Amino acid sequence: MEDATFPYRLGTDCVDDIVARLAAHRASSYVVVADTTVAELYGLDLIARIAKEAGPAHLLTHEVGEQHKGLTTVGSLAEQALEKGADRRSVIVALGGGVTGNIAGLLAALLFRGVRLIHVPTTLVAQLDSVLSLKQAVNARLGKNLIGTFYQPVEVLADTAMLHTLPTREMRSGMGEVTKNALAIRPTMINRLGSALNTEARYDDETLRWIIAESLAAKADVTFDDRYERRSGLVLEYGHTTGHAIEHASRGEVAHGAGVAIGMLVAAEVSRRLGLGDAELVTLHRELVAAGGVEPVIPGHVDTALVKHLLAYDNKRGYLDHLSGHTPMVLLSEPGKVLHTGRLPLVPVPLALLKEVVDETAAQSADLAA
């Protein structure tokens, strides 16, 4: 059995505790990676605290946005880290959301063939989803997360108080991933989640801690013996086939979780048209996505032709054999019931059908704008 365990410590207003945990690793230096926005909000304060309590600390920044999540950014940060004196005993601290987590994760994996990585996630998507994965990847021209590796953090240190500075867009994005967990893995969440979701994206710390704890449990349910997410863990890709394409085509204007939410609507409709799911499944998806504040259509500013082109480059290619004219997708027959081909939670879907549903989802957006 594969095993990948690391501590996840969650609290509220706990920056002092985060610094104490960082100090316990007795690093030669702490290289904090953040985007320029998070650097101003939390990065400068954090390196000052680390320098006082733990040792040398350096803040390295990258530009905000999905379009900067590439090998060029990783290479630049690596050169800066080395110039600052990073060595094999240094710790890389990923301070930020999913983009920063992936950039810093890949950086940690590559420096000296691997230095310690600690996540301090500052977005809801990161706290309940991306930092729980060993996948550290950046984007290529043809799609999201196509260049990377698997690398395990030594721990995750999360503070729900940091979520209260997030813009509404990012909180709605996080709820897209929460909704995915509920629909695909833990349908016992659905009733309480449906009551908690609100379009204003305002949540108290108790609700946030519940959401994060449930998402941790959902991740554990499908990855306890699949650390590389190549078998049962593929369920976590629900909504991601179309979602990633929308996100990438929008150049990051559509947040990750919002793309996933729309991608789940597309997946539910594909399932219905293949006779694998029913109209009630589609309705439930639409209600939950809308309740979380994501408009249940592909935004009009997204190039639908590019979305359809990117579908053929989805990162699940190669899991199923003989897929000419098809792409593998995670599909549900009902909440919590994932369809399989053999042992894999994937179904070959005709690209023509998928593109047709994408067109119709985009057409709905045009109708709403008219």
C-alpha cells in the first residue's frame, strides 16, 4: 500500500503558531514564495517574524495570475533563491493560493533535487484542495498543469483568518471545489452545504473549519492508497476536464474553482445525454453551483473555440486505451456514485458530444446577456 502522510495544522488567528512551527524545522534559511499581492498582505510580516524567531528569511515574489504559472517563473525564482544563499537545509515556504503552491512546490522539488516544502495556504481553494495533493505542476502553452512532478510537503499550516481578506471571486472559487467534494465523494455534505452556500461568499470561521475538515476527509477517502492520484484519486478530477480548459482559455480570468464548477455542469449534462445520469442530477449541480455564487454558464468573454481545442489536451489522456475521437472524463450516475471503466473512475466520452455541450453552455451565456 502506498502511504503519504504529513501534518495539516488548522487554526484561526494563529500566525504566532505558524512561525513557531517553522522555527521547529531549524532550517539554514526560509525562502518564502508569494505573489505580489500576498507579499504585501502577509509576506513582509511573516519574514520579519521568521527572522526574529527562527533564522534568515527571504521573500521571493512572482506576478499575480495563472498566466505566470510556468517554467520561466520557476527558473527565475530558483536563481533568486540561490543568489540569496539557499542550500540543502533551506525550507521553501509556499505562502498563497494554488498558483503559488504549485510554483513553490515545483521549486522545492528541483532545488538541490529536493529541499523541504511547507505550505501556508491563504486561499480557500488552497486550504481545502491544492495543498492536499502531491502534484506540483505548472502550465504549458497547450494546457494547465502539464509540466511537473510529485513532491510531498513536510507539513501544511493554515489559518482561516487569512481567508477573510480574500476577494469574493476567490471565495466563490473555493466553494466550487467544496461542491465538487460533496457531489463526487461525500454526498452526506450536500444538505448542510446547500444551506451554508451564499452568493455573497461570506462564511464564519466555524463554517470554514467544517468545510475544510470535510474536504480533508474527502481527499483521504480517495487517496489513502493512491498517493499519486492515478486510480481512485482520479475522482478529484471531477469537473476538471472542461474546467481546466475554461480556466486556461480565459488566461486566469475565470478562477480555478469557478471553472471546475462550470465543468461539473458540463459533466452532469454529458452523463445525462449518455444515459448514465438523469435530469435531477443536472438540476442539483445547477442549484449548488448557483448557490455558491458562480453563474452556471461559460462566461461570454471566454473563447469557446479555444476551450474546445484544449479539451483534447486534458491531463487524463493515456489512462484509457483506444480513445480515438474520445477523451476520458470523471462522470457520476448520482451524487457519490462515480462511473468506472475497469478499475478506473473514468468514462470515454466522444469529443463531439462534449464539444456540443460546451457550445450549448456558452450559448446560455449569450442568451443571458441578450
